[in-house]
Amino acid sequence: MIKIGILGCGKIAHRFVKGAFETSNTSVVACAARDIERAHEFANLYQIKSVYGDYESLVKDPEVQAIYVATPPFMHEEHIRLCLNHGKHVISEKPFVSNSSVVRELFNLAKSKSLVLMEANKTVFTPTLIDIKRKLEENVIGEVLYAEGSYTYRFPTNEHWVFDKDKMGGGMFDVGVYPLTVALYLFGLEVKQMKKMKIVNSKGSDDLTHMLIQYSNQRLVSVKGGIGIETDNHFTLYGTEGKIRCPRFSKSNYYIIERYGSPEEVIKFEFNSEFAFEIEHFSKCIEEGLMESPVMSEAMSIAIVDLINKESYE
């Protein structure tokens, strides 16, 4: 059983802990927030025994083997380094860090200490996405020629770090990372070309980015991410013999196969928390002595942030 501490007790941390409850190999034993009262409130909700009002005390806790970093993304680098330098395995919430140079530095640091470091992206660990990938490998819809993924929403106010381009704000970093990661998970990291267009807000970040990726086999993948406009959130794959639709793909427990000329087929899975599967995977990597996740690897995190940061890619 891998014992995890929570660094940052915000909204996303609640969902992570609920996911950890559903695993067979992970327990949450400590949490920390800058505000000790907030940390106590969080701990009381989930019967977490060790509570800290600063992050340094958390990383020095000898019982804690690994830490989930749930602070805002512009703080991730600092907090990942803090955890690694105190000998803790780390799973850090997406978006990971600001650029690929930092990704490489952090993974080198982790490997030098024989620690697992992993960017959290719950979507690609769900049974739903794993089964979709399997169906593609079985050519259930023939050759996939085109795919599109979209995750956008309207943020309720523009007075927030999520609009600050210098704090890893904007649509692609915040939520476009989800469909982008799915595209790379399904089709690989060897992107031939990438082009993008944006709607930029008054704060200088992207309200909406539309990214178009092409692979060497001419397959096209459209990816949208946005915080200023709400569109349908989905991931859809179009093949020579049919299509696969996954509405609200980032946490969906079902998807739909439509073979041309045949009735649609709904594939459904039973689970409560979509976070449970990435947590179980992370803990398993530690138990098996791996240096990194074979799914959310260093190479994957580099590919994601490079595609987000570059205006074009060839």
C-alpha cells in the first residue's frame, strides 16, 4: 500500500482523494495547506490523520512515500522539486510545468533519486479510453482518417490566474491539455505537422485555441481548448468503416460505436471516480520499481508542453 500526502487542499484535491478511496494500493495519510484551518477541514472530511500548515513539514513526514501536487500550475515546478529533494515520489496535476526544459530537469532529478515522477492526466487511464484504444488496434472502425477532441468552457470571471499567460493560464494549458493528451495517447508522439489559430482575450491568454495536427500517414487530428467559450466537449474518431464518439470524454464512463450501415453500439463501464485509475497506475509504478510511467512518460509530457507552447510544428 503506497502512502500518499496531498500538497494543496483545493477543489481538485477533493476529487483525487475520493479516487484514492477506490484503489486497492493507495492510502492518503497526510495533507498540507498554507492555511492550517483549511488543511484541518480537508483532513476531517476524509479522516486523514496527519495535517500540516506548511508544505515543508509534509515532505519531511517519514510515513509519506509519495505526494500529489495539487497547487496551481505555476507553482508545480517549485513544489515538485521540493518533494523530489526530500525523497518523495510525485504525481503532479496537469498542466505539468511551463516548458520542456523544466520537464527534462525534473525527470532527471527524479531518476537521479530513483523516484517516480508522473504528470496526472486521469483521462487516458479510464477503462473508457483504454477500451477505445483497444478497439482502434482491432480496426473496429477501419483506418482512422480524422479525429477531433474538444474541451472548452466559460470561466465565470476573468480575475483569476487561469487568464494570466505568465502563470500557465489560457485555454490550451487549462483544459486543451485533455484532448491533446488523448490524441497523443491514441496516435503516438511522432507528429509531422501542427498549426494553430487562437482567440486571445484582454489578459493576453487564449480564450480559445484550435490546434490541427497531422501525422505521417496523413491522419488529421483537431484539438480545441478554451476558457472563454463553451462548445460541445467530446472526442470523436472517424474511420473508413465507422466512427467512435465519446461525449464528455475526460471523465466519461461510456462511448458509442457507429459502424456505417449498422445500429449504434453503446459500450459502458461502471465506476464512481475517474481519478481512481491514474492513482492506481501511479502507485503500481512505485511498487514495481519503475523509473517512470509507460503511459504518462517524460516523452509524453515533453510532447504535450511543446505542442502547447509552439505556434507551429514541422
